[in-house]
Amino acid sequence: MATPQRKVPTTSPYARPLYKWLDRLAPIGLALFMLTVFVDYSWWMVQSPARMMSWRGLIFFAIWIPTTLFYVIMAVKDIVQNWNSRWEFAGPKARNPLADTIGVQKADSQREFFRSVTGKRYDLTQRPFFRWLFHRRWYQFAAQLPNVIIFNIVIIAGLIGVVNPNRNFATVITWYVWFGVLFVLMIGVGRAWCLICPFSAQAEWVQRLGLFGKGKKLLTLGLKWPQKYSTLLISVFFFLGLTWAEEFYNIAGPGKPAFTSMLVAGIIIWDLFYALTFERRSFCHYGCPLNGVIGVVSAVAPFEGFRAKDRSLCKTCTTKECMKGSERSYGCGWYEYPGSMSSNFYCGLTGECFKGCPYENIGLAVHAPLKEAYQPRKKRFDVAIAVTLMMGALFFEVINATPQYAAFDTWLSQTTRWDVVAKLLDGQVSAYPNPLDYMGIILLWPLFGWGVARLGSLLSRGHIAARELLTRYAYGWIPLFGLGILARQLPKVLTNGPTIAQVISDPFGFGWNMLGTAHLHLYARNFAPDWILYVQLGLVVVGGAASMFVTQKITQLDFHGRPGARAINWLMQGVIVLQMGLLLALYFYIALVDPGHPLSPPF
């Protein structure tokens, strides 16, 4: 769709020499920050001679020194190579005259496909500060660095820290803080986690042999991901497998901190394998177990992601530097073309397309929430199946907290002799959860969705295929899933999250007091049970109402005037109400059967 031309300033108020020095000093400050953390942790370890000379000290320094030196050396290399670089562009290239004729015609011919850009939008890049920031090559590095340090400490803390999970930095920061914050970021900003992800950051730094500079050589085989395996379902099955392993080994129970350490290290190593084998961010696209969840839930967020301001100009651009890269950018690591994006599903907010566009034709807009769920004309069947599978995973997480499920799972494990296999795998004595009932519960939801779609097809007298109905209406489940899974994580976060104040000063449980907060006793457990259930129920109700709104909009935009549209809409609305009612009933029932408090959710 052709969009009105926007006046792009030819100069920036941030182009003065002061900001050129800021471009030099910001990376230096980030490198010094890395060194400060390294020295601080090393000093505290040296102050504990018994710890330093033990196997724990050897593991600490064996990981801590090489990784820090590697990052600092790469930072110094990038600083030297980019000392005189000018990252502020003089202004956009002249507009291609063909954009006003051929480009407009091509964009108008696809108006329906690009309807996701309609409505009120506020483009952040019209503000000089954001335009300046997104041009900086150190912009993403600055966002990633704190998380890289945090999760490298998680790996070390899990290996050498105390076994008590409530006193170990690895389990507290990962399962009491990060997992809850992750879903808040998804709902509020979309793929904000992908921007600051420490796993992809380290793999990408190794692949590019630099932290923020634009290098000429990449350390990778550069293989293309097989097109026939380009589906979101790969990521979703990784997520389901990881969720089962987390439950089986009680990693987030929380269980042994070493399991958390191995999980984080395993994801980084898996990501590094992808980076050294395939081009760009193939892991993020096809291998990350969180990709499906983040991509789906991001449709609730009010952020569009980076995409073209004027599509008619993109239609006549011959260089496509936003995708292919240039001397100042790597091109989109997610294989996305801003000129044809119709949802924020695969925008990792890295800003490479913004840096590379010679026409300054890339924007980052904010609009009303939920639009990304219903407005895109192109909806994908694999995304629909992914949504139903993840909804099944959400219901499993809630159902497995009931005593009836525990009894059934134990009986099934004894009957199938899974308990014997579980002991060999170093699982729990009860062998929970049995893979059969785990996948059985989850697979009920795709089957349920397909059955509803078949019924809807009958209501249309065969004019609308069941596949099309499932593909489009499954997007209506997204808000309920997003807020429902946030509600599931809320008790653990709110009741145990405050312990981060203790472990941040004593991350390994060695008796340190780095920030003076190690002896604070902050727990929400004393007051949270009185009201936390109502917060959970409120989130489910808001998610259900949002899903009903999205479902109504899908009917209006995708099925207006088609046979049986009104009856199908009522059917799909009923499905949302049914699922919302089940979640509300389950949360309330779990609170009632909890022995600790008549209205307290499980911890």
C-alpha cells in the first residue's frame, strides 16, 4: 500500500562533533563496564582463599578469564577500527522518480495484503533522538551486554554455587525474575527480548568476529537453511521438549542450580553451532525454543517493528540494502524485507535495516495493541497450529497442579513402566510428567481446534474450508494464551522474586556482601497469597476479552459477506469463552485445594 510521503530531515541535531566523540566514548564505556564487573567478581573470589583454591575457584576462573578477555579484545578491535567512522548519515538519497508511478501502482495492487499499516500510528523515528540512536552500531551491543554478563554469571553460579536454589543466583534470576519479565516484555514491546538476548548475542559476536563494528569477514560456513524446513513448528517442538525436560528434572521448581546452568550453557552452545554453520540468525528463526512463543505473543504488543514508511519507494529500490546489507550494515539477520512486512512476528528490533536503507525509509511505529493479531491479511497455517499447541501447553501447566492429575500421572507411569525408565534418566521418583499424558493433553488442543474449524465449515455449507478457518481464527487465541501464561508465572515471580535483592550481593552463596543487601529478608510470600489469585483471574478475563475482540475483527476483515460468517463468529466466540472459563475454574480450584491457604495458588 502506498503511504503518504514523510519529510525526512537532511541533517540531524546530533551530527555535531560532541556526538562523534560520544560514538567513540560509548563503546569504551561499555568495555570498561565489562572490566569493572570482571575485576569486582575476581576480587571477591580472591578474598575467599579457601574458595579460590578449590575446584569451584578453578571452574570460576577457567570460564571467567577467557570469556572476559575474548570480549574485551574484540571490543578494543572494534573501537580502533571504528575510531573515525561516521555513523550519522548526511541524509537520504534522492527519491527514485519511478516510485511515484510504477512503485505506487505496485503498492496499490497489494493494498489488501498490506492492510496492517492502517489506523493511527506514531513513528518513533520522526524524533531526532531515536533516529540518531538507531543509526549507532553500538546500539544493540549496549542493550545486549548487561544480559550477557548476567547469564554468564548464571552459568558459573549454577556450577559452583550453593545447592540451595533460593540462595543461588542462577535459579533466582532465571526462574523468579527473568521468566516473568520475559512475558511482560512480549506483551508490552513484542520482540524486545530478541533485541537484548544474551544467547544470540554471543553467537553473533563470534560469527561476526566483533561486538558492534561492521566487519568484512564472517566466521561461518554460511549455509542457507533448507527451505522445506522453514516452519515455526520446529521452534515450537523445541519449546515443548524443553518444557517437558524442565518439569521432569524440576529445573524451574526450582531444582538443582546446576540444571539451570547446563540449560543456559546448552542453549548458547546450540546457538553457536547454528551461527558457525548457517548464515545470519538461523538459530533465532528456526532453532530457538522461545521463538514461537515470543513471535506469537508479540502480536499483542503495540510495536510494529521496523518496516517501510513508504512501500512505493521499496518497490523501485534495486539494491535492497535493508536485506542484503551494505558497508554500514549487515542486513536483516531475520531474513525479513521491510517493504513487504505485514506483522511484527519476525522483527528482532536489531535496526540493521534502518542503518542500511539509503533512503531513510524505515520506521519504528507504535499503534493500538492487538492490531498485529488481526490486521495482517496473510495468516499462516503453521502459526495457527503453533498457537493451538502452545495453548495446550498452557492448559497442561495448569492441569498438572491439580491433585487429580498427580494421581493419574503416577498410575500411568506405573502401568507403562515409565517410572523405571525415569530412574535411569535421573528423574524424579514419581517419574512426573509421563510423556504420554504430557503430549496427550497438549495434542487435545490442535484436535479441538480442527474439530471446531470443521464445524464452522459445515456452518458455511462448505464454502469456507476448515483449514482456512483454523488458520485465521487461531490468531484470536493469542491474547488469551499470552495473558494466561503470564498468570501462570505470576505466583512464583511475586512470591520469590524479592530474593534477588539477597543473591545479587551473594550470587554463589559464599557469604559475600557485594552490594550490602545480602542480609535482607524480602519475601512476598507473607502477603501475596491474599490477593495474587485475583490478579491471575483478572489477567485471564482481560486476555479472554481481548481474544473475543480479535476474533470479532477477524470475522469483519476476513469473512465479511461470506456464507455463514455470523454463525461462525458466534461459534469462535464461544470457543474463547469456553477456554477462558476453563482457565478461571482451574485457577480457582487449584487455590481451593491448596493446603496452605483456601485462596492461595500453588507455589
